[in-house]
Amino acid sequence: MFDFDVLMLARVAPLVSSLALLIALSGAWLVLATRWRRQLSNAAASHAGSHTCAIEQGAAAATRRLDRFFYGFGFSSLGLACLLSSLTRLS
């Protein structure tokens, strides 16, 4: 049913490894950039004090949702890169 050619897998493995590296670097950058942005916003919020209006609280909630999305996307990119990397070691 499926006929795998080992020589073809040997030629494709470096390409898949390069793709895994690219995905891992972009995912790691996204996680680190999100963490850095979150630290900056926490520092700005601590300097602003406790008097925040409803608009600023809504913006903070939207920022937290966006941070959660970026963290999820970044960590799933890292997981995909690990999966691709492990698939190239099968040949």
C-alpha cells in the first residue's frame, strides 16, 4: 500500500529539519516577545497606580486574551517543531 523509499527520506530529512528549526525559532521568539511585552505592561500598570477606569480595564482584559493566544501559538509552534524534528530521526 505505502512504499517508502529510504533514499528519498534521506534527501528530504535536511529540508524538514530546516523547517523545524525555522518554526522553533519563530515560536520561541513569539513566546519571548510576549513575555517581554507582558513585563513592560505590568511595570507600566504598577507605575500608574490603582486608579484605572473601565476603559483601561477592558483594554487590559483584551491584552491578556491576546497574550494567551500568543503564548498558545508560540508553544504549539515549539511542539510542532519537536514533532517534525523527531520525524526526521525516524529514517
